Amino acid sequence: MNKLINAIIIMALCGLLACHSKTAEKQKLDKPGPASGKAVAKQKQNNKLEHVDLMTFVQYLDDGDYFQLLAKKDGSISSFINETDSTRNLNRGDQIQVTWKNGTVTIPGDNDAEMPARLIISIKKTGDGPVTAFRNTYGKKLRYTWSTDEEFTSSYLDKVYLLTEYYLTQTTNPLLQATIKNREELTYSIESRERNGRNYKVIGIAPAGPNGSNVVQWLYVGEEDGRIYEYDLSGDKLVTFD
């Protein structure tokens, strides 16, 4: 009799263990395992944490509702909200490491509507660009003049200066290249012109000589889109400058 009772108890325990094993196995299948941890971490990083990238600095835009910084990678330009970088010491073409997080900004005058934005956390310069190299080797300030009937703000004059300076780092004009190589003085003028029904600000760049300055290169800047063009004298046409 005792043997029969013991056999019944053992069979009952085996049934319970088997049931528990099947239940535990089902829970293990239904419950996300450790492999999903990477996806969760990635989701958290995308939603909250920092992004880091190596890019090329283009320019500061400080005359809008928000301070902005433009940087380029693989031919594509990205805009960042730049509230933390107070030095403003980058030159166009400098290599930078940008750390940012995704956030939002409020659009003034639009019922406080919000739009997505990249918010800069920090910027680190990692290499000199052509403008920095130009300043180090050429070592001179550019002179400029404009017509008395033109009214330009100081911020606009600063933009034109940076644009002209960057152009000089890229120019293929042999007269300008020789002037830069010999560290001779350069000057430019600013004026408004209309061409084929469009309005431009025109920059005339010239080596400064003893008998005055003769313009050797004209640049046209579209007033509507800000596009920059070299004037090709021989073909009387505008050539896009990047």
C-alpha cells in the first residue's frame, strides 16, 4: 500500500513540474529577452540623448529669431540652433565636431507653434579650413568701399567681407592668385545692379596699385536667393560659385 501511495505522489509531482516547465517556457517566449535591449537603448538615444558628427562649418546666422549655425556634410547643409557657442570664432571651411540633441523651438507670431530643431550642446574645432589658412598666410585685412547712395548695415558689410574672403581662398583668377601669393593689398567695391530683370549686389575685387585699383573679378550675389556667381567677361555670363 505504501508503495502505491508513493507512486501516486511521485506522478503528481512530475505532472506539476512539467506544467510549471511549460508555463515558464511560454513566459520566456512571450517576454522580451536581453536581445531587445539594444533597440530600447537606440530608441532612448534617438529621443533623448546626444548626437555627435564631424562636419564642415559654413556660417553663423545671428540675425533671425534664433542664433543658428550652418554646417555641411556630404554636400548637404544642416541648420543647428546655436545658443551655447558664444565665441563665434569659426571660419568657413573649418572642420568641426558638433554635439547636439533633438528638440523644438517656438515660432514667434504663430500662436507659439513648435517645430523640430537640432539644439547644439557643444562644438569642437578639429581642423583648419581654407579661410583660416588664408588669414595665417596672407596676413592682411581686405579694404572695401561702397557708393554713397547705398545704405548697408554693419552686419551686412560683415557678411560681404566673409563672402569675399572665402572667394579669394577658392579663386582661379591668376591675377588674384599672384596678388595673394605676393601678399599685396586687395580691395573690393559693393554696389547694386540689375541684370536680366533680377537684382544683385555686385562685388568688384581688385589689386590695389599705385595708380588706383582696376577690378579683375566681379561677383554677383542674388538679392532674392543669396546665390553667388562669378562674372565671366569673355562670355558675358554668370557662373555659379559654390
